[in-house]
Amino acid sequence: MKKKRADSDGAMPSEGRLSHDKILRAAVAVLEGEGRLTMRRLAQLLGVDPMAVYHYFPNKDALFAAVAIHVFGKIDSLRPQMERQASWTDRLKTLARGYMALVRGAPYLTRVLAGDARLSAEVSACFQHLFDVALGDLELDAKHRRASMNLLVDFIHGYAMANTRAGARWQEELAVIEHGIASLAAAARTSRPAR
């Protein structure tokens, strides 16, 4: 099977119809390959007029939000596996490994989202839901759940952005977060008024 070759400007020959998914895949390639995204560059890569992209996305913010969901929305596929696991620590490890893989695959997009709460809102909501699935009925108030989730996300972002190999040491450091969550839950149980 012959691969299509890009022309001297890096544009790929237009193949078939332009689609939402084709634009998103090209946008990820531009972002991660070049470290920035313009509608003109995206259109060039797709081999279309820039106005064609605006037919699918009214502006760059809408495109960025869709790219974020396209990339990080894949984390939702972890839910069935997590729901089959009996312990909250196993579910948390599954979530952390899955999210680490996504962040490592899109480091530039991760930095963009980390700096723009508006763009990352839907991704954050999806992660929070899965974090709640991971913890299950572990007794932890909303304040401590949120703090624990933020710590886990910051840990994964930092580890992935530092280009550190995710080996056994990563698992050891994740265990520290697990112990912290378990300690908070134990403290909540002991401070609960007796009936």
C-alpha cells in the first residue's frame, strides 16, 4: 500500500470529503508536531481552503475544545475495566495509567489545557467522574476528594511533562498518593460522631 506524500509545504493531498474527525486528527498532528495551531496551517495540511475548516468549527477556541475531547475523552473507555475491579486502589491505578498514556501522547495539548480552565472543563468533568468511580464508596468528603483528585492530576502532569519513564518508581510514587487518600478516609471514619 502506497503512502501519500506531503508536498513541499507539508500539505497532504485532499482525500475524500473533509470531516469533523479528519480535522481533529490533523489538528492534533499540527499541535504536537509544531507546538502551535492556526486555522491556515491546519487547512494547508488538509489541502483545503481555510474557510472549509470554519464550516465545522466557528473559531479556534471551539476547535481546541473539540481536540481536547477527541484526545482526552478516550479516558472514558477505562470505565468498564475500572468497574470490574474490586479494590479502589486497583481502580485508581487503572485510571492513573490510562491518563498518563493520554498525557504522554499529547504533551503540548496538556500544557494548553492546564493553562485554560475554560477549554479543559469537559475533560475535567470526565476525569472527576472516573475518579469518583475509582474511589467508589470510600468515605471521603467532597473537599478531600477534590484535593486528592487535583493531587493525582498534578502528579501525572508533572511526571509526564518531565519526560520521566513510567516504570516501577512511578508506581511507588503513586502509592504515596494512595496512602494519603486511605489516611484521609480513615481520619473521616474516626472523626464521625458515634450513633
